[in-house]
Amino acid sequence: MTMTLMALYAQPADPEAFDRHYTEVHTPLVEKIPGLEALRVNKVRRKLMGDTELYQIAEMDFADKAAFGGAMSSAENQAAGADLAGFAKGIVTLLVVER
């Protein structure tokens, strides 16, 4: 079963600075995580229903639970997580889903 780590981002205070950091700094860190099979970054363009004001959703796919576990305990993931805590503190929600 594929494991997906989803990052849901609320509206940042400075969208331009957020996008620049996400593209230039965070994405290269995420792409180094071992076992990452796919990274999809989706911009939310319109809300149809619900209370949350989402800005962006990122999906990171891993082959299975073992690959996901290895990835989450890697030094590369630690670096990406530290970066995330710095630039997205208070606006990110992380979910783990199975497909």
C-alpha cells in the first residue's frame, strides 16, 4: 500500500515569500528524502465548501510502510522538517494517508 505524507498549508502572510522559499529551499530538501517516489504540489485556487482557507497542498508518495518509516527517520527528512518548522510554523498541517 502506498503511503502519502500530505502537507496542508493555510494562507501565508506573504504568499510571494512563501512560494520563493518553498521552491528554492524546501523543495530541494524534500527531493533528497530517501524513498520518495513522487512529489506533487497543488495550489488551491477556489474553496467550494468548508471552513479552512487552504493555500497549498503537497503530497509525497512512498512505496509502502517500510519505505515511509525509513524516510521519516532519515537525516534528509530531519533537515526538511527543521526547515518546515521555520518557514511554515502555524500554517501547516501534516497528514499520513494510505492508498
